[in-house]
Amino acid sequence: MQTIIQRIEMDQELSGQLKEAARILQNGGLVAFPTETVYELGGNALDPNASAAIYAAKGRPSDNPLIVHIADLDALTVLAKEVPDTAYQLAEHFWPGPLTMLLNKSDIVPKETTGGLETVGIRMPSHPVARALIKESGVYIAAPSANRSGRPSTTRGEHVIADLNGRVDMILDAGHVTIGLESTIVDLTSSVPLILRPGYITKEQIAEVIGAVEYDKAVLKRRKDDTIVARAPGMKYRHYAPKGDMVIYKGTAERVIAVINSLAAEYAANGERVGILASDETAERYQCSTVLRLGSHDDDEEAALHLFDCLREFDDLGITKILSESFDKGPLAQAIMNRLLKASGYQMVELSQ
């Protein structure tokens, strides 16, 4: 397949730049496009063949549901069988933005889009390109992250091109995204709303709007569990994974630095190409030629923005062993650690004093 790669000029009128992309979506094709969270791979959410094509392009298991992206609130009553008051309350506070709500699907939404489930995830993105594309195309866009399945999510146009060039009809390149982590997913079909995937919108922020909300037990687990039913993207399968073997080390800074330095020297002596994922506060204390800074422990938004960039840079450098600090401070710690644990296949070592 010949992929059209189009650079989007953000300082110019968008609808004129998106006419070909809109036509492709209307005709059942696939378009990768930016949102504020990560790049997404989109197709017509109401076209079963388009959803099947998304799974094929990504190499994604077909029981891993897709999120439907909308541009106006009226879409909720079209896509969902019933819309609780909590959905409108959350929409008022967080839409457009990085929050996905899981609702009981209407009959119009094919199960090819929902991974065979009777629920559908719905989000209204805030990125101007995403919003303009939904409006210009006139279709609801089913879209997972625009990467090969299992790989780190894409936060730059060049990441999408590396993963999907030749596999999709068009890639819209609008530079770097602004958040860097996929949307928070909250399940509104349960008696108590459940967070199925942590993201930029935190549990505390959601609770301020609708009251009681809990994490799904799958979010809090610290080991691989193949029995989990994927009710939302990212719950079941290994995600965000670099090519190198990755292990996270948790403990005091002194202990983590000592252990990582020792292991880095041992692995390098055995011919491994070693990379370390560190904070700004500790990066200069590591004795390794490849140390990537995720950001400061005092700025978890910066860490979130750089996470997938760092994982992909390790791949570009041919790193075979990745030794990572844990990043478990700040409002976004749950979301960052969720991605790190999945990227490492839940390989985390808790170090004693």
C-alpha cells in the first residue's frame, strides 16, 4: 500500500488540508492523525470493515476494543444505549480532552469496533486536527494509538511513519503531541464508576465531579495476568514495549543507583547494549554511556510527555537491556507506572535498604 504522508501546517486553515483525509475515511480507509494524547489510527467507527482494517494494520488482537472519537455531545445518544447523568457531568468538565467514557453501546455500533463487547469507549479529543478531521469527514472515528501492536505509542509524526508507512492510507504529521499518555478510561456502566486505564485526568479529578470512583483491580496489579478480559484498550496485552528487555527498580535513590550501576557494568561486560531510564535528579550519577532523562520527579507532566519518546529512542540506539528507575510520585504517577509496568512486562524489582 502506498501511504500518503501529509504535513499539517497548524498556522493555516485546517479543513482545506484535511479534505483528502476526510474522503479516505468516508470510503472506508485508514488515516493516522494527532490528538492531544498520542497519535491515533482512525477509521469509520460504524463500518465493520474499517475496524477490521485497523486491527490488521496494527497487528492488534481483535478482542482489544477501539475508542470512538466524536466532535459533539449529540453523538453520545447515537452511540450509547443510555447516557447516565455522570457522563454529562464529566463531559462538562473534561471534554474536549483526554477522558474516555465507557458506556453501553447502541445497536448502531458494530461489535467489530468494540472487540465483541456490548460497551463502547467514547472520547471527544481537544486537538484541533482531530476535531477538524471528525467534522470534515462527517464520521465517528474509531481509533487506537497509531503504532504497531505492543510497541510504544506514537507521540511524533515520524514515529507513526516508522510503524505504519505502507500499512495505512494516510498519515497526518502535525509534530509532537502535548500530553504524551493515552486518555483516562472510566467505566460508567458499573455500580461504582471504575478507572480502567489511568491517564492525564486523575482519579481525584473525576471524584471531584461525580463522587465515588475506584480503580479497576487490573490497574493496580503488579504482575502479568492473562485471565483479564480486555474491557478497554491496554488492559490485557503487553503494551508500549521497547525491543530491549526492560526492568524497573524501586527503592531509595541510593540503593537504586547502586544496583543499576552494578548491573549495567555486568551486562556491558557480557556484550549487551545497556540503556538507563533516569530522572533529572539522578541521571548524572549513572555510569553508562546511554542514560535518557525522563524528567524531574517534581514534574510528572514532563515525565509523561517524554515517556514514549525515550522508549523509542532506546530502540533507535539498539539497546538490548533497559534499566529503569520507578516514577511513582505526583498526580500522574499511577498513569506513568501503568505504562512502565506494561512496557517491562511487569518486571519490577523492589529493593530493600
